Amino acid sequence: MTKTFETIKFEITNGTAIITINRPQVYNALNVQGKLDIITAIREANKDANVRSIILAAEGKAFCSGQDLNDRSVDATKGPVDIGLTIETEWNPLIDAIKSSDKLVIAAIQGVCAGAGLSVALACDLKIAAPGVRFISGFSQIGLAPDAGMSFMLVRQMGNTKALEFALLGKPLLSEQMLGYNFINTIAENPLEEAVKLALEINLLAPLSVKMVKKNFQYASEKGLGEVLNREKYVQRFLGFSEDYKEGVSAFLGKRKPNFKGL
């Protein structure tokens, strides 16, 4: 199954929706339409009961180089611009679409991530990168500060001191360094191929369980232990009444593979 978009390719195969940013001529910098297309594709995938996972990939040499500075809304050469409005109406909704997706989003990072493109990659649930890919903040080099959730993610993974160094000096980190900071899950020569394999494993799991594990872990990264314990209790009660839990136990006792339905 395929759906036509202006700036991305969208395909559903074997229970996985593959969203491919397709603006290689501008290193996959995102204009207004590009962000809207990805948001729409993620929502389409979430509405499709046959989709169990989502892969975000890209064509060309870059995964995403961030904001398309040719967009009139951010072109400072034509007068003052309200970048805050761009963040509020374009970038933050894109990050929220990834983070709030009920289906896991896997990033297949084949090339450079820069600016808000790095924020997009970091927002994905699982990340696979090619060897030697450069990850660049780049905001301070054009007189800005990290946005689209990057401040939140950098400080939690790197600590304040290293996050400041990375954000301010503009020196890239390579895939191998990002793996050391636990920003990515693994390094592979063909990230998309590896992402497809990982997606197929996820597709065999109980969809409600995957959804709730993702939500619980997001919650745990932001809340105190007491709040997390309460949420875990609520979620486990919810999952314990699901048909997939019955099927999982039945399959375990019957020494067979479960057939989860997402019910």
C-alpha cells in the first residue's frame, strides 16, 4: 500500500509504515509542507490497525538538516521573523506527533542530522545509524538556541556540562560517540535494512503492550518514582484485562507463538 505526498515517500509493508523524507536536493531540510507531510503520515499509520510500527528514513546524503532556511517564514534577510511561531505551529507539532505516536517510531539514520533535524531523530523511540554519521546542533552558529525538544533530550542524556559544549561549539558528534551517550541503539552499514528487521520483531509483540511500555518509559523519564509506580499499576491493570494478555499466557502454556490482535 502506498500514499502520495509532496515531500515524503510513504509505504506500508508487512505491518510497518515506512516514511522517507524525500528532499535530497536540500539535504532533507524541512519546509512547512515537509513537516505537515510527516505529521499526516504518522497519524495515518496510527489510524491503520494493520500497522504495528513506523520507520522514519530519508533519501540522499542527509537524514535531515533541520529547517529549510529558504522558507519565507524564517528568512531574516527580508525583515524580522517570529521563529517562535514556526516552532509553535510546525516543529513542536512534528515532535509531538512522533512522541505521542501509539506505534513505535524507528529512525533509520543514513546521513547527517543537523539543527532541528537532530531533534527529529532524537524524538524517535529507537534509532539506528550508519557508521560515521555526523550529528550537529548548529543553532549557535546562526545565532539561535536548540529547539524542538533538543534542550530536554541533550541534558538528560549528556548532562549539563557536555550538552552545553555540544550545543555551543557546534562540533559534530559521530555515530560511535552518540552510541556511547546512548542516543542511538545500534550502528549498521544499512540502517534502513536493520530498521526493517527490528520492526518485524516489534510487529510480533502485543500492540497494547508496546504502546503502554512506550508511554510508561516516557512518563518515567519526566516524573518522580511515586508517580511512576502509580502509572505502572494503572497500565498493568488495563493490560491484564486485554485479550492479548490472555493469548500471551495461553501461548506460553501451550508452548506456541502468540498471535496478538491489539485487543
